[in-house]
Amino acid sequence: MPDFDVVDLEPADHPEPGETAPDFTRPLVGDEYWEDRSLSELAAGGRVVLVFTPMDGSFLARYIWDELVERGWEAVDATVVGVTISTPYDHKRFVDERNLPFDLFSDPGNGVAEAYGVAHDLDGMTGVSEPRPAVFVVDGDRTVEHAWVASEWPEFPDYDALEDVLGLEE
């Protein structure tokens, strides 16, 4: 594993448990096609787990999604979806290459991450930002049940704690 400098991130002003998660509509990319979908549409079907990651080609995105697949999160009683700045075309390749059982929202302008307070400006790249790693569990009314947001770079979610929130059995 390559060495990385750990960087403390500024505090995030994100939705907290009990607050309403911001609604949004973006292309939702799956293994067959993509279409505009809103968070409120997904939430109408029950609990949603929003997984924010950096762009698809990043090691953090690969590791986070590989871990969720390995842990069997497709069996969670919720809709698990990703959110990042990658285009629908990039998402399609990423989903296919990694054989992901999850759909990914495409947000090239990073507006969703900004609305959730998890946008991260990339060092040395003026005007370029992407989401910092974050996970929000929202109920059918878009009420945030759980929020985890990275406070340093790189940082991975506490998967065990999230599985407790989601009621996954070992």
C-alpha cells in the first residue's frame, strides 16, 4: 500500500440525525442504463443509504465499494446508492468493471455534496472539488437516521458501526 499524508479536513456542516436530508435529482446509473431520479423517489420506497465517494477512479472509491460488496450490503433492507462527481459514462464503466450491485448518482458539478456539506476542494486544483467520503442513512421521509463524514484524508467509514445502524447480522 502506498504511503499517504493524512490531512485533517475542515469541519463539515452536514445534515445531522433528525434533520431532513436535502432532496436532489441527478442521473442514477445502474448496470443496464441511467435515468434522472430523485432522492425523494428512492426514499418513497423505504430507507436509503447515500454513500458519497471521491471520483470513480480514486483508490478511496474503489476500496469503499469493494468493502461494501464484500460485506454483502446488497442484502441490506435499504436502497444503497453512491454519489460522486463522475459522469454517467464513467459510472457505467465503473459499475461494469467492478460488477457493482449498486447504482450511482452522477453529480459532475458537485452540487449534491455541497448541499450536504461534504464538498472537498482538491489541493492544487483551483475550482475542482469532489465529495469527501460520507455515508447518510435516511428514512422514507428523508429524515437522517445516521451520518458519518470523513474528518481526515484519507479516511474510511466505520463499516461495523454502519452495519449496526442498518441491522446487518454477522
